[in-house]
Amino acid sequence: MNFLNWMASFLGVGETKVNVTQKEISSQAVQLQIEAFAIISAINLIASAVSKCEFKTYSKGAEFKGEEYYTWNIEPNKNQNSSQFIQKFMTTLLYENECLIIEVNGQLVIADSFYQNEFAVVENYFDSVTSGTMSFKGTFKMSDVLYFKLGDSDIRALLSNLMQGYNNLLNMSINKYKRSGGRKGILDIDTAASNNEKFQTKFEDLMNNKFKRYFEAENAVLPLEKGYKYNEQTGEGGKKSASEIADITVMTKEIFDRVSQAFKMPPALLRGDIADVSKITDNFLTFCIDPPLDMIAEEIIRKRYGKVAYLAGNYLKIDSTCIKHVDLFSISEAFDKLIASGGYSIDELRVKAGDVPLNTEWSKKHWITKNYQGIETIG
């Protein structure tokens, strides 16, 4: 039985009192989905970071830029540049827990949907593969595609189940906050007014239209017909409570922390905290970015290079050091030390710093100062 039907059952019996609140006048309650916002924010952060990485290719152990380098770093297909492609690839992988990339006429294409036929001994194959508006006929063998899977458990699905409880608690806190600051009143309706043949129509118009405009307006006057009396309720109940605000803040932080934990990223990074950014970024790269990059590189090597080529020194490596911004002045001392110890050449460090190599004979050499000597020479 709804509110108006319940009222109608008592019409004509003495004076009727109706509690009126701003919430009841509103057409629908607003429900926050912090969980979805947190998950999408985490996925976008990871995808954006990986899109900055450089896919380095090597030939016989030496860095080499050829077709494979161009494919992964510049143009994987005619419709996407490498940044767009990697962002979609990582978003699909993180959101769906798996991603299929097929090669069509020399172009890498990310599948939007597919079905995998799994077997215990023989090679798996994929069919019903689609990308955008295009459906690919036939089947694709596992050895002919790049198939990535993060794990046996779908993180997003597990998070969704976990976060449902948090969402319920958060929405309860929000509703409590809204009620604590909402306007409340009591509407008195005498018997004569309730017995009027047009009472139902007038009552619905009053509750659904006039009171709604009255509550929403900054300054307003509410004209009432004879037989109606409205009394505004004031006091502590109409004030916003700091405890409700604290409840919402704590619950939102808890949701972001759980999402961060699932994706193995520092919670402070997802929340946007700026304290100790350098340490937070190192943690983010070590535990959140590098593990999936290793898995991606391994799949590319075994499918696009093969065992013989890999053992001959031909492979691909994903460089995640490109993610961090490098301030030349802050690393100048370390830059000098790396050259003086013979660890890197000048050109290698220039590339690390985001600059172009000089490509001269002396810039490609490794140098070492006279301060360094073998331990056997110390007498």
C-alpha cells in the first residue's frame, strides 16, 4: 500500500496529520557508486602508465629498431597509434581479466569478444571473434594469437561482490546525512477539507508540485487552501552533523583502499595524495606495473619470436623507466657517477633521461675514472 492509498483509507475521520519531508517530495534518491569510480580510476591509471612504456627490441643481444619496434611503439594498426592501442589493451585486460590480440594483414587488432575452446592436451583455439563492427570468420589457433590472462580469478567480479556491502553502508550514511539536513514539517488537514470531492486531486498536486517547489526554492511562499495548516519543524534535527560527513569520508577511503589493494597499487596514489610521491611511484612500478609487463613481454616473445630466435639474442623488452618523469638537475650527480664507474655510456644515459643520443664514437664508449681499481692492486 503506497502513501496516498494509506491516507485515503483514513479520510473523513477527524483531523489528519501528515509528516512532510523534503526527501519524500523528491522523485528519486541519488545512489553513489564509489566502487565503480574507484575501479575505473585504478584501471585508467595503470593503462596510462603502461602506454608510456617503450617496447624495446633486440637483435643478437643489441638494441635494434625494426618492424617490430615500429609496430609496438608507433603504429600497431591503421586506426590506432601505439598509445591508444596500449591503453585499450590494458583496459580490456584489467577490466575483463583477459585480452585477445589477433594479427590481420600485418595489423594487430584487439578483440572485443571471443570464445575460447579449451582442451587438456591439444592446442586451444578461438572462434566467434569480433572487433568493433567486424566479425572474423573461422578459428584462430593459440599459437597464432596473443592471449593474455591475469589470473584464474576475475578481480573486478570479486571486488564487485566485496564492494556491494561498502556501497550499502555508504548509501546509508549519505541518506542519513541528507535526512539530518532536510526540511521537515507537519501538515494538518481538517475533516471538511478531506471530505471535499476534489481532495485527492488537490492533495496530490500539493504534495507532488507545490511542496516540491517550496522546498527547492531559496525564498518562497506556500499558499494553502482553507482546512490545511503546515508547521515547519526546526531544531537540532535540521542541522548537518559532522559525524555523518565523517562516516561518508571514512567509507569512501575504505573503498579506494580495497580497490588499490586488489590492483597492488599504493592507496595514496589512487587517492591523489602528494606526500612521498617518489617512493609511492617506485612501489607502484615494482608491484603493480612490472609483473604484468613481464607477462606481456613473455607472451610476445614466445609467439612472435620463438625459442630459436630468443636463444640467439632476439627478443622484446618493455622499459617501464619511461613512466617516471626525469629531472636532469636532480639526477646530475647520479648521472656523473654512472659514467665515472663505467656502468653506462653517455648515449645510454641520454636516452634514459629522455634525450637523443649524440651517436659519436666517444659518446658510445664506456669511461671509468682512475679512482676505480682492482682489489688485487691494493698493497
